[in-house]
Amino acid sequence: MGSPSSRLKTAEQFRPWVDSGLKYVLAPQDAVQTAGASFHTAGIKTHGQQDSSVRHSAAVKPNVSQSGQESSSPFQAGTPASQASSQQSSFPPTPPQQPQRNTVQFPKPWDRFLSLVKAPEPKVVCTYLELGLDLDGHSDPRRSKVLKNTLGTHLKWPPGTAAFWPCAALVNGALQPNPTLFWKGWEIWKTPYVACFGTEALQILYPQAAAGQTVIHLEHVTLLVVPPLSELVGMLPHDQQISTELLAQVRT
């Protein structure tokens, strides 16, 4: 995973984040090596809004240009086969006890994603559509810069505050949403908050959400919805901070 001397160039304000294991999200693309990776892209450019008929089971083939830049094709999905009642949500599942992470089994590549989470008792789980790319060796430095500016510089979350856990992973070169494995991972930490960057991620986790909702109180967790990273990367740093101010609700 690189020589320890490579950390000497890490800025002091970001060193606690790197030391806590978040270098896989915040580091440039060449900081992570993925054996046998056949997917070559910096990510998927998504739109802030999408149709309410989103199917979380649809795989999405990123449209990658020859230059390796983000595709302009939006993420699309559709309505789940069975909708839960808007009165009583089945998300997230609520086991009687918090499971031990070393006893929970995940398929590849989710087992490796779990090994990258170093926060023992996070206060919030952060997720966004492209996180499965970032954790699989296809990170985009623009997304990394936004996360450093908002969560580190602005909100000043201490190390260990957040666990980065994806809502989709690469399957045969396509991003495959998987709400079941997301909530299975959430059960390990049972954080009081989930931060969703973008409505695409929200629709994967909670399809019952009404359009425009930014705070959703479920029985055991509160979902906080901020703009997608694909939108935030085009903003000035100060505007990025204003747009994610909702995450200040997380008590660290």
C-alpha cells in the first residue's frame, strides 16, 4: 500500500484523517492498488435530481471517455419490486444486538471495503454513489478535495467520526447498487446518522423518500441529505461548505 515515508508529504491538518484509515477515500488514485482491476474511470457524473421511479437493483455501466474523465450520463434506476408502506419503513433493519464486525461475512469486494473502515465507533456513516469507485482504486481527486474541505476544514470532524461505507459496488465493470449490504454494514456501527451525498444514494437506501427531503427521521437513524459530490466539485470552497452545513447536526 506504499512506503510509510509517503506520508511525510501529508499536510498536518489532514494527517489525522490519513492515519485513521481514510486515505483510501481522500488519497489520489495511485495511492490504492487493486489487483486485476479492469475498470478504468475517474467516476460517474450524476445529476442532483432524478425520476421518482428509481430501481435500486439496476446496474449502471459508466460511459467513460478516452480521456478518462467523468461521464455525462446520469445514474438511473427504478422502483423496487415491493414498496414498503410510507407509514412504516423497513429501513434500516434493527437487530436486537449490535453484531461484532469480525463475525459479519460480506462477499467481495464488500469484505475489503469493511477492512478499510478504521473508525471503531463512528458517529455517522457517509455514503455517495461513487464511493464504490473510490474504495476500489478509482478515486477522483476532485471528490477527495471536497471531502477534505467540508468534513475536515469546515466541520472539523475529529478522527473516527465518520465511517465511509458504499451503497454500490463494481460488478463486472458496472456500479451495482446494493441497499441490503449497505444496511448490513450499518448494523455493525448502528450510527445515529447517515450522511447521503446526493438523491441517487438516498433512493438506493430509502426509496420511500419524498422529493426534496433533506432530513429523514427513521426509527433508529436519521438520514441527512446534501448535494452529490458531482455537483459539489463544481462549486467554490465556501459554497461547498454552505451546501453541506446540514451535516453540522452530527454531534461529534
